[in-house]
Amino acid sequence: MYELLETINEPEDLKKLSVDELETLSKEIRSFIIEVVSGTTGGHLGSGLGAVELTVALHYFFNFRNHDSLVFDVGHQCYPHKVITGRRDKLMKLRQHHGLSGFPDPVESCFDLVKTGHGGTSLSTALGMAIANKLAGRTDRTSVAVIGDGALQEGQALEALNHGGDLRDLKFLVVLNDNAHGIGPATGALASYFSKFRTSSAYMGAKKEAKKMLKALDQGGGAIGRAIHDVLDHVKAAAHGLMPAPHPGVLFEELGYFYYGPIDGHNVREIVDALENVSRVPKPVVLHLITTKGKGFKNEDEDFYAHHAAGTHQKVTSHLPREYSRHGGKPYTDVFIDETFELMARDEKVVAITAAMLQGTGLQKVLHKYPDRVFDVGMAEQHAVGFAQGLRLAGHKPICAIYSTFMQRSVDQLFQEIALIKTPVLMCLDRAGLVGPDGATHNGVFDIAYLGMLPNVVLCAPRDGTELKRMMRWGIEHNEPVAVRFPRTAAPRPELELPADQPIERGRCEILREGPDGAILAYGSMVYHALDVVEQLEKRHGKRFTLVNARFAKPLDEAALGPIIEKAPVVFTVEEHVRHGGFGSIVLEFCNRSLLDANKLVILAIDDRFVDHGQRVQVLEDVNLHPAGILRSIEQRLGLGSDKAHADAPAKAVRVG
């Protein structure tokens, strides 16, 4: 079935094939990826399927083994690249525990120069490499960035595009993989601009202009410059309405790039010919390829999101235990959406914002009902935060729904637009904590630190689905910026939730259990893990612990926690966040200020490292934040005997309240 593919063990093997054979190989790679990813591993399927031919052509034409350089943006386009660069047999472990990353990873291969999981970064990196090559006299080396039309909207990408266009005698190639999508349909003016050239007569007109340029290139000498100026004159004339057809390269050519395209991104021969031609251009080049996201997989499906990703097959996860005993309710994301619907129904001033994550945040469901009150700003988190400020200052109540890992990109806006003048925006940080298969680039384990350092920002985290709803209702009406973090997992089953007796009040915690032998201060997603541990401590050792649902990391409930810390012989904080700058650090600082005995405090958090991919329960175990790991940490601190067989068994679920 994969006759040609089985002969490809490294990129150099491609050079032994004819261009016609490369076309056949591309079809085999596409079929192989669909079989593995949709049938077993799950993953970001669509973008890679659209990038098969361009990836084959790039590896055929260039030498990326310690010579030319290649950077993908966003990195999940890289599945064909992984297959070609010696990792075909490892693809069955894609995004699995101790398996291949779903993104480029220098640990895996010399062909992966960077680990790119956030969009818009490739042009800066590749431009830096191109300039370094020029400075070192390596004039035979080309630096290539492959960027999608969705990622090109990101601010850093536009900054790099602006910088690179002002340079000459630089072998810098931008391959624009234009599939009219980000995760879902591309949004904004740039998306509209590119869409004109996918269906209009401008596509054919651009091909004629390309032929004109190629003829001039073949003549050599000063003809190159004349050809560029001739086409630029054509573009400028069209832009001023003097000629009927627009030219797709006007944006790039006005920025100083040599533009080539658009061409068929699924025609290997055409791409290879284009690479040969633009390699002779003495300036930065944009090569524009028109591709189909998810090519070969559900292309008849009108659901844009059907092409983006495939879920992990049950055979990969069925052997894994529950995350904690009461686990199994609705995903927190679904609870967030349910409450967003409720808030919007009650108050027409409530609006929602996301940054190219309508599907991931669930807001595409809300968009269908409230199309004028849900805003997808594209891959532009910094703009999303500033936009939220403007909406709030003009009288609306914005919910800014951005993954924790992506909100990092807007730290300056969080400072300048939100915290500095105390703008009351409700920030809902999905994927806070360990996300599982997407790994280190997507783990949301830094938000307490980067938000907690800012004055005027309230930080809270719910213990279950009911509390998430209550925090959102409270936060949307509060007169300060409020950030609510919640994990990528299911909430506790509703019938097993602890009673919701205490109202949400700024900086007030909730005492769930009381006991004389110690205290556990749990934050957000760790409350029910800690509840399992408290029950096991009493069952196995007769130890009765106080359990606190902290609710707020900032402001901390010092009035309630002070006496608990002072009285307890030992105190454990538990959080799904890095240790430095996290909830435990905030408690430790409080102990220091209040002259409480900090020696009795033990912080259970993620150590100073990046956590790799795996299923969520597996990576929680890696960092000892599953119930058995928390229990062992406490037993070791107390000098209690640990029966590993019992410690690894989840606590039996019981109805509470």
C-alpha cells in the first residue's frame, strides 16, 4: 500500500525519485497520516494534510540537514515533515506518552530547529537565521518559513514581515500556505483579501504575471529588476483603479518582497519549478500556495472544524484510570458555554471575545445564537485584550475567553489596558493546567504568576462545574478585572459535587473539612484530588485533615487561612501550576508577612521544568499531582508508611451532601 513511502527513511531519499514519483509519494503520505492519526493517535490532522506536497517539494529542493533551514508556523503542519525525516515508524506514538510531539521538537530530530506550538513566530526566527547566514558569508543557504494565512495575521508575523521586506541580498523565503483557515474559517480583512484570489479571475491573471517574471529571470542580468518593477507598476495601477483586475501580491510587493503566485499547492512539479525560479531572486521572496485544509479527509463536509483535528481513539485511552474518584461530569469548557449563554440571555450588554479559538472555547455555539455579540479577532491575543477594554469602557461587559497558554502573549496589554486603570473585564482562561496530548507548548501553568504580579487583578479558580458558573456570574458584575482559570478535563459528576452553600465573595475561601492533623489548601482543579487524599488519609492512617477550597489566589483569604496555618501541625498547598509564582508561593509570602511558621508549609506544584505530552492522567502522574502522588507526598512528609497498591487505587466515589 505504501510502496514508495517505505523507501523514504530520510529526506535525501526523495532526491532519488522523479517528480512524477513525488506526486505518488505525496498521495501515500496523505493516506498514511489519515490512517494513523484518524484511526489511532488523534491530532491536528487538517493542516498537515494540506501541506503534504509543499513539504515534499521543499525537502526535495533544499538540503535541511545542517545547511538550509526550515521553520513551520503553526507547528502542527509538521506531520508530513516528520514522516519524511525518519520518524514514519514512530508516528503511531504521536502525541502519546513518551512518544512523538505533535509539534516540531529539536529533541527528536536535527530537522526540527525550534519547538513551535504558538502561531506567528516563524518569520522572526527564519529571518534571524537568514541574516545570520548573510553575516557569516553563507550565501548558498536559504532560510525558509512556512506560514499559514491564519498565522500571518498575528502581530509578530506582521512585524517580521515589515522588517524583512526592507532587506536586500538575503536568501529568505516565506512560503504562504493559504488554505483560508486557521482552526476554523480565517477571519478579518487579511482573510478577505486572500479569499479574492482563490476564486476570482485574479488567480489566472497572477499566473500570467508569474510567466512574465520567469521569462525575465531566464534572461538574467538587469532584467530581474525590470520585471519586478513592471509587475509592481501593474499592481499599483490596479490598486488605483486604473486596471480592472487586482493582483494578489500587492501587499507583499509594497512591503519590498518578490511575490510569486498564487500557485497550486498540491502540484509538486509546479512547486518545485517555482522554488527553482525564485531561488535566483536577490531579495526576500513570498511564495503563495493555494491549498486545501484536510485534503483527502472529509472534504465533502461543510463543517470547517471537521478538517482541523481528529480525536484520540479509545483503544489508546481505555486502560487509563479516572483522574479522581468523582470525575466524569461535563467538560469545563461546556460548563463555561452553558453559563455564557445564560449571561447573554440575561443581559444584552454581555459580549464574548476569543482569538482564533471559536471551536476550542466553544464560543462557535454562542455565535450561532448571538452573531453580533461574539467576536473572533483572529490570532491576535494582544488585540483581544485591548479590544475588551474598549468594549468595557463603552458600557459593555466583555468575557475574554482565551486559553491560559495564549493569554501569555498579551502580558503588556493585561498590564496597560486592564490592570493599570482597573478595567472590569472577565477573563476566562480555559486549558489552565496540564492539557495532555498537546504538551509543553500548550500547558497553561504560568497564569497565576503572570497575572498575579499585576495590581488590581482578581484571580480565582472553581472546584467544580457549579462553582465555575457562580464565579462567572459574580465576575461579570465585579468592578475589577477578574481572571477565572479552569482545566481541560471533565468537571466532577454533578450528583457527587460538594454542596454549594457558601456564596462567592471576593477573596473568601471555603472550608470543606476540618481536622486536627494537618491542612490541605487546594486551588481550583486540585480540590477533588485533595478530597480523595483526605479520605484516604483517614481511611488508611486515621489522620483527619482540614481541607480548604481556596477559591481565590488573589486576594488570598488571609483572615480564614491565618488561623488554619497557625493551628495545623503541617500545611500542604496543592495547585496545577508551576511552583514559582504560583498559589503556594502566594501563601508562603503571606506566612512571611504575617510571621507564621513557614517551615510547616509544603508546596505541591509543578517543578521548574516543561512538562511533555501524554494523556492528562499520565502527565499529572508524572508531576505527582494525581491523588496517589499527592497522598505519597503527604505520607512521606509525615513519615507514614505508604502501601503503593492502595495509594495507586482511586478512592471510591461517594455521594456527598
